[in-house]
Amino acid sequence: MLSRVAESIFWMSRYVERAENVARFIDVNDNLTLGEGVDLSEQWAPLVYTTGDQDLYKELYGEPQREAVLRFLAFDPRNPNSVFSCVAAARENARSVRESITVAMWEQVNKFYLMVQSALQNSRFISEPNQFCDMVRHASHTLVGTTDATMSHNEAWHFSRIGRLLERADKTSRIVDVQYFHLLPGLDDVGSTLDVVRWSALLKSASALTMYRRVHGRITPAEVAEFLILDRDFPRSMRFCLMRAQESISEITGSRPGTFSCRSEKLAGRLRSEMDYTAIDDVVREGMHEYIDAFQRRLNDIGDALLKDFFTLDTDAKPPKQTQFQRMLH
């Protein structure tokens, strides 16, 4: 398949997953702060760190306040990682490869975009964002289900899955990092027992609370971290996402088990092997923030390698993702 098509499908899926995760974080944080008073900047500031856009937020809004953070993360077109920006970019990528996706997928992407665009005009979703977040999650799940049910599980489908899983692994790692690092006063507190409500909120942000309870029962920081980082079976854990992404890369290259044909396959396989032999005690001993920071860098290396291995490098033919989005707005 054309590298241009593969890249657009990859980014379409990745943007949809990004929008869903941002909506998850907003929803859980809003529920966590209900009834706690008007000014809870210390509760909303970490949410901006979760997306990695704290510098842009400070430039546009200054100090973190509830309404400003919600607007920035949900609807601000100046933020390339807002829900609106992500869904708009996903739709633009889908539009450019309409011949390679199914009619049902294109219709669902359009419905998703129109829903978010309509919500943009409704100020009620800033004061009460929970319904909007539910709508975003359901639209994302519908698109993923539609993709799996109507698209042949060929190279295009695997590129879609790689994009979704790499984005999911990144966002799961960020929310764990925020909980362990930004919300604690110092490194000496890493691994200490936090309020059960806060840890429950962390699990809810990954839709992991029910499955965690069935596996571990009582909530403890170490077991929550282990579940979200190293669990083999939970579909939003960092390890699960990496395992399935590496499998899709191997399906595309046709490499035999235990071998690799390109750099992205090598990097993904190496990181997966290391996680197979990592225990949560090793992570805590290294330092949660340090481990996750290294994991995120290596995910970025895999993404860069995918670009070189499979996607076009002709910047005149296809601008980088943010430039493409800015061009679409104009």
C-alpha cells in the first residue's frame, strides 16, 4: 500500500485515541473535584501535564483554573491536542484516504466531528463536561468497533491498530506519571499510600477499576502501577499495548517470530522483551518517573522509526501532522 495512505490511517487512529484519552482525564478529574470548592488549581494543573502541553497552556491562559483548563483541553483549536483539534485532524486524515477505508468508518468519523463541533457552541459543556466526555468515549469506541467489523484485517488495519495502541500506551504512561510525580511533593514520597479515592480515579481514567478489583481486590499504589504498566491482559496497560503494536508491525513486515526486518520492529521487540522480564519492584527501585520517562522516549523512537520504515519523507507531498492541521483550519 502507498506510504501516504498508511501514514494517514495511522494518524487518523492515533488522533481518535488521543481525543478519547483527553476526554477520560477531564471526566475523572471533574468528578474527583465535585463539591470541593471553586478554586482547585492544584487539582487541574496536573491535567495539563498529562497531555504535555503545559507550556502552551501557560502562554495562552496563565495560571491553571478549572474553566480555562477545560476549554484548553476540550475545545481550543489553538491547542493541537485538544479534543476538537484531534477529531478535526482525524477527519482530515480520513478524508484524504476515503478510498482505503470503509463507508461506515467515514460516516462515523464525520458524525464524531459534527458532534464535537456542535458541543463547541454549547457553553453548558464547560460547566458540566461529563456528558460531553461520555459522548467522546462512545464515539471513539464506535469507530474502533466499526473499523474492526468492516475493514479487512490487512496492512491498513494493522497501521490503524499500531497508531491507536502507541497513543494509548503513551497516555496511560502519562497519567501514571502524573499521579506518582506531579501530585507528590518529592521523590521520597514515591510508593507511599495515597487516598483510595485518588487511586480509584486513576483506574477509572483508564476504565480499569472493575478489572483491577477482580485481579487484585484491595487498592494499593504498587499494585495499581503494576496493573497499568505491566499487566499482560488488560487492553489499556502499557505492556499490553506494546505487545499488540509489535505484533502488528511483524504482521506488516512478515518477519518470523524472534526476527526483525526493520528498525521499528527491532525497537518494539526489544522494549517488549524488557517489559516481559520487569517486575514492579524494579520500576519502583529505578524510580517511577525515571522509568516512565524512559518508556516515553522509547515510544517516540518507535514512532520515528515507523516514519522512516514505512511513511513518506516527502514533506512537500504531506506536511507534518500539526502543519497539516493548521492548514485545514484555514
